[in-house]
Amino acid sequence: MINQLILKRIFDLVVSFIALILLMPLFIITAVLIKIDSPGPVFFFYERIGKNSKPFYPFKFRTMAKDSMDRGGYKISENDERITKTGKFLRKFAIDELPQLFNVLKGEMSLVGPRPSFRYQVEKYNNFEKKRLDVLPGLAGWALIHGRNSLLWKERIKYDVWYVENWSFWLDIKIIIMSFYVIFIKQEGIYGKGGVNDDPFYSKRNDKNNNF
């Protein structure tokens, strides 16, 4: 019987490769809309911490105005005025994070797992929170389908650690199916029913290292 971790990696490779081919027209249209909507790059790359505390740079479509960190810092709310018109649509349906399929191909991320952490967060994690780093970060996750940014920090961590401790390939399949329901049927996007964004480790001195 094939090892579940090997099955997970094969699934990640096959699905992300096919998805990138199918989504290429959407990526091109999105790139054009971003350039028309506001000056600045189409993509940005930002350091995050992945499995075993290894740093990497996720791909992401730009959803905020250029130099937004000079006008409000890192914390972002659903109705943040720095988010562009195109950016609001992209974030609502999590389209801005689809380029992270490239990170899945590279083996830096998985289709399912806890969302990538900031370095400043990892530096202050306790032993329980560090369990999030035992697996690859993912595009979708157990915390996302339960509310993601509408959850308090402690709740998000509990959902992520529960996933790590109870992981199976079939749990991943369940999460992927439920993610489509949450994002496209309930249309909650990344915020859930109102963004809490109560990061206990955040301070404005971190903004310069987290450019959106």
C-alpha cells in the first residue's frame, strides 16, 4: 500500500500542474486587470516560514496599492481602503493566492496545510504553536474552512494543530471540497464573517518586512 505522504505529494504535483495549465487564461486576465487598476507589479514575493522553520517566498497577486505599508501598516481588514478594486474581488474568492500553486510544484507548499507563518510569529511561538511547522504550509486548511481570519488567533492555532495531529490523505480531500463550498458557495473569502486579525505577535516595527 502506497505511503500516504507519497500519495499526498503525487496528488499535489498532479493537481497543481493541471490547475496551472487550466488557470493560465485567468492569470493573464488577472494580470491585465491589476496593471489597469493601479500602478505597480502584478506579483509580489514575501518571506514566510514553512515546514521545519525553513523560509521561502510564496507567489501572490498584488491586491493593494503600491507602497501601502507606508499608509497603515501590516494589519488588513476586509474594507481596508488600501485594497484596490481588483484586489477586493481577488481576495474575496482567494484568487490572489492561486499563484502559490507554483510553490506547491516546488515542494515548498502543499494544497492543504496551515497557512504560512511570518518570521516574527515563529520567533515567538510556544511549543504548541510550533507544531504548525511540522507539515508543509498549504493553500487550503482546516482553519480556513472554519472561518480563517474571522477566528481568534488561539482558535486558528487549535484548528491547525488538530490538522497536524490528525492528518490523513482523505482529510485533505475533505478540506479541498469544503474549501470550494466556503469560498464559492458561501462566498466568505479569506475573512469569514468579518476579519478579526488579532495577531498577538504583531507590532508596527514588523511592517517593513511584510510588504503587501
